[in-house]
Amino acid sequence: MSHFPDKPNFRGLFAPSRVEADLHDLEIEGTVPAELEGVFFRVAPDPQFAPRLGDDIWFNGDGMAGSFDFHDGRVDFRQRWIRTEKFQLERGAGRALFGAYRNPLTDDETVQGRVRGTANTNIVFHGGKVLALKEDSRPVAMDPRTLETLGEWDFDGALEGQTFTAHPKIDANSGEMIAFGYAARGLLTPHIAVYTIDRSGRLIDQTWIEPPYYGMVHDFAITADYIVFPIVPIVGSWERLKSGLPHFGWDASREMYIGVLPRRARAASIRWFRHEARFCTHVMNAFNEGTRVHLDMPVARGNMFPFFPDVTGAPFDPAAAAARMTRLSVDMGSAEEHVDIRVLHEPVGEFPRIDDRYAMHPYRYGYLCAQDLSRPFGLSDQKSATGLMMNTLYRLDHQTGQTNSVWCGTGASFQEPVFAPRNAQAAEGEGYLLALVNLMNEHRTALLVLDAQRLEEGPVATVHLPLRLRPGLHGNWVPRAQLSVGADPT
């Protein structure tokens, strides 16, 4: 019998849901815009069994995929566990067999050497397949209609690396997917494999590079001419694993690097630019103006992840963890190795998104989950396992510097939004944000549909779920026409 621990990662907002469901014609307050025809896919860590070691970090749970199907002004919801090798082994045993996050030394001896991936971080649609992703393993393919798990996907045997990023990028012009995997030759190895996958889902190119040191490379970026890798000093080692420490730790004595590789070039063409330690994890967008490359991310001066503590034992510093939308710029045409850093907007937040049709190019609007401490939280008895309670959703105008926002109310927090264009011909930012809201005092979840140009007016529709979804990490919107023909979401 599972007894989940009374710890922050397993109570309140983060209590496991463990619900597979088919819900048709969800209750809607307001009106779903008629032009919203498609599916919002999302994924969350949701453990099926209590942790083997008595506690665990939030994002080490089993992958739970969900789909919100928008059609004819209605919304249906489906949720299924992703049946990875780990999931199936533990389901067969009736208990947790795998231990700490990315530490196989803590696993039951019966599963030594088996795939530990949980496919719980992102879910994308490309080449007619839904791929559930976690950066420590290969993709897991799923049926886009039923969410049935089809199995690990290695691109018909072409994938050489053992890992695949949770944040692949789509080239809106060619339809190609650009991806990478770090620790691609095995746990704690420094190698990064860079992959190019064509519109149909065929892997057509692989290039191998080696960063200045091994660390967590959670996200990256592409521009029209370059592939960009931010390397931040969240580092790991076998010594940490053998000592029972978390896989990663923050090492402020190391520099941050920005690696820039020309598209379709070999590894020798990469250049590494450097700056004193900074923390950044998710990319909003990137573009280049000739040889000058701009990378937009929320950036903090210190560690943002309290569950990956400082390697010196220093206590977590919430002030240093405050990330603001920042532009990191380097020049491939210059011999200089420095990184120019400029804060674009002041709200403190994470989970940046854009109108994906403008990826790789100069753009105007971005969207950000943020923490507004001036707003009442009404959550004296609950705390976030991550230390960041995102109660406000912002639209950032990079052209004017202005912002507008919507607050989700007391006792609530936002999950990452996704942007759905009004139609294929709509101008940048003309469309809707779809954002799940954790209604913690009500122990349930709602999906807000917001006019992306007028966030301050509140939702045009609220889709009510009669249950609580565990907080998720990432998701994506796929228009109906692309699903129907099996095309990629470009």
C-alpha cells in the first residue's frame, strides 16, 4: 500500500493525483472562441507509488500526459500515464523500484541497468507523432488521439545518443525539428549530441560537441543561422551520487558559457562565450542580426533550484533566485568572448512562452508566469515545493517595454501558458493564451482561455475540471488541421 510522505513535494498543491480520465463536454464559464480548434497537450510528474527513499523532488514523478480537445466551442479532456519501462517495471512489482533523481546507485538491484526515464517534462507533436520527453532518456511515442503509449522512439534506429532534450525547437520555415541530448553517451558523460529531424520525422543529421564542463543543459535555442547552448554551473559528479547528494549542485565559482554553433556546421565550428555565474533554465526566444546573436531568458544571479543546493553548503538565497527577463548577446564576428547582458523587464518569473510562429526571428511579444508579492496569496498553510508561487501572467512588449497582466486570485497559481494563434494568418500575438490554474483552496484545477492582447480583462472562458491535476511542466498547442494531416506544428 502506498503511503506518500507528509513532505512539501507530496502534499497540498503537490499531492499526487494518480487519476487516468476521459471527461467529455467539460463545464465552461463564458464562451470558448469558435476559432479555437485543436488540442492542448500537457504533461506532469505524477508518481504512481510512494518514493522508494521516503521523499523525492517534484519532477521525479512518473509522466502523466493530458489533452484538452477544443472542438465546436466545447472541450474534452483525456489523461493517461505514460507507460515507460520504469512505469511498467514498478507496476509489475507493485512498488517503487527506482530511487533518487538520476542516481541509479539508489535503485533496487532488480532494475540495475534499466531505463530510468519518466517522460514527464514536455510533450510535442512532430511528424505525426506525439513525443513525451525527459532530458535523461529517449523520447516516448504516444498516439495523439488516445494517448496510448507506443514505446520508446529512436527514429527508426537512427538516434545515436542515449538522451533527448525536453525542449526541441521547430524551424517555422523548413518544418525541421532541431534537438539535442546532453550526457548523450551515458550518465554524467560530458557529450552533447545535436540532432536535426525533418518535417516528416526522419532524423537526418547528428553532430557531437563537448561543453566546458558537465552540467544540466535543460534548454537551448535556434536562430535562422545558429544553434545556441546556455551552460550554467548546475553541476554533477559520481562523487555526489556516491555520497547520496542530489545529482546536481550549484557551483558559483564556475563561469556561465554561451555556446554558438552555426546551423549545419560540424562541432569544430562552435564558439564558447563566457560570463560570471548566472542561472537560467528556459528560453523565451532567440534570433540573430548578422553575426550578433541574441538569447532571451529569465536570468537570476544565483541558484533558482533549492532542491539542487549549493556545492559549498551555503543556504538557498531567494533574493539571488529572482529571475528577470534578460537578453544575452554575443557576436560571432568578434574575437571577444564576453556576453552582454541586459534586463528587458522587471517582473520576477519563469516559464516564458511566445507566439511560436515567430521563433528564431526578431519578435515583439512574450508571455511569462510571475510572482507578484503585492497580491494576496491566501495560502498560509501551503508552500510551493519550488519556492516560487506564480500568481500572475504577464504579456511583455519588447518594443515598448510595457507590460499587461492578469492575476489568478487568492489561493491559486498559474501553470505554464501556451499560445494559440487566432488563425494561421493572424499577426504576431493575435490569439489566445491557454493556462491551467491550480485552485488550491478548492482542490481542483481550471483551464483559462485568455485574449493574449487583453490579459487584464480576464478570461474569455474558464474550463472547469471536476478534479485536481498535479502541477505540470510544459505543453503545446496543436491546431486541428495539423493533427488531421499528420503534419508538424510549424
